[in-house]
Amino acid sequence: MTDPSYAHRGEPADGAASVNGAAPADRAASANGAVSPNGAAPADEAAAANGAASADEASATKGGGRARKAARAAAARRRTGRRLFAFDRALGHRFVAGADEAGRGCLAGPLVAAAVLFDYERLSLSDLRSLTQLNDSKQHTAEAREELFPRVLRAATAVAVTSRCVRGIDERGLHNTNLAALSDVLARVGREGCICLSDGFPVPATGFEQRPVVGGDATSASIAAASVIAKVTRDRFMHRMEERYPGWDFGVHVGYSTPEHRAAIERLGVSPLHRLSFQSMAYQQLAL
């Protein structure tokens, strides 16, 4: 904290007026006989000093509050994985499989579904520590998802990924395509005695016990892990499509309905990656 500095002038021995013209009576009012450079009385100087101190203390308190809030948020992120794994363990099954998809709400690109199976009798402490920040993929940055991707692969007993192309989505409908893809990947990772979890919707039979979990990607470790695998897999594909279909900036918005993406459709029309079955504002002015 910076303390205001005041210049004190030596007083004449004979009590003559100081260099700024202050009378001896004025000097006597001050314990030091000093007058501030701006002519403020000592009481004013003390108030100014106290005010500066209060402002600095308030600023420090505010800054400290932000730091504590950031620390609590970071700690909460570190604890996320523990909470999600605790949910899966409480289901009472050795094998827990979860499935989720990426690209469901996109204007362009495939729908990618993934399933992840965890074996709770073989999941090591090292695996759990590596996934302490596991959460719904939408809560992570692209960089954080890329870091989690190999960690999920190392910890999982089985992982399955499937992709549904845009023409298949147009022909069969998005919802039916999504449910079939989720069922497919769960059936591929399932083990005898496992439970299969899906995010939000019940899915067609997999041959194993099933349970939909509302908000599953922020509740279950296996569903959250599947959401990371699906999202990273799909984003990587869309980044590669940037070179094949330049102009739509697929590497930036990865097919989602952003203002830039809609403007590109209005300017260039649709590419082979665009879904034509969507009733999107971006398509209304186009003759498709």
C-alpha cells in the first residue's frame, strides 16, 4: 500500500512566517509545524491518508475476493471427476457404460456417438487422479478436451465410436439416427452384468440393463467420458474438412449455427457436409 508522502519544511528559529506564508499560529496547530504542499491542514492530511489507505484496503479486499473465488472454482473443477465417479459407483455394478453424442444440433457435419466402459474393480487410483477434472465436454475448452481424451482411453476398459453421415441423418431423421447410434455403441462396449447409461433419452435395447440419466454428461463419469471422446473425434474430423471445403470455416465453428456460418451459407450456398433436413434460418433465403 502506498502511503502519501508529504514534504516538511524546517521552521525558522525566530518564529517568522514559513516559506509558504503560513503564520506562526497556523504552525502551532500542527504537531510538526509542517504544512502540506497543497496547503491542506494536518487534519485534512490525516483524513486523506486514511482515505487512501481505505481505498487501497478495499481494492486489496476485492482482489483477494476474486482470487478466493477463482481458487474455489478451480477446486470445484478438480472435484468434478470425483463426484461423477461416485455416481457411477453408487449404481452397484462392476461395469458401467455411458454413451453420448456430439453434433446433434449442427447445421453441417456428421453426428458422432461414443460409449465408454469403466471397470470399477480395475480402475486404479492413478486413473481416477488423471480424470479428476472430468466433466461434460461442453464445460471444457478444446485444449482441456484434448488433454482428457488420451486419459479416458487409458482408463477405460472399452471405447466405441460411430459416425452417422449427413445424408443418413436427412433420410432417417436426426432423433432416430441419434438413438440408434447411441444404442449401437453401448451394445459394442457392454459386458455381462454391466449397466448402460444414456444421456437424457432411453435408447433402443442393447441386450444389457439400461438407464437414461437426465443431464447425464454432468452427472455420470462414463457419460462425461463418452461426451469427451465424441466431441474430440468430431471436431478433429471437421477441422480436416476445412481443407476440403474452404470458405465455410468448418475448422472454426465445426458445423454449429454461428452468425459467421449462416453468413457463409447465404454467400456460398450449402456444401456436401450440410444437412438439408434442418428448418434453419440460415436456409430460408436459399433455393435448395
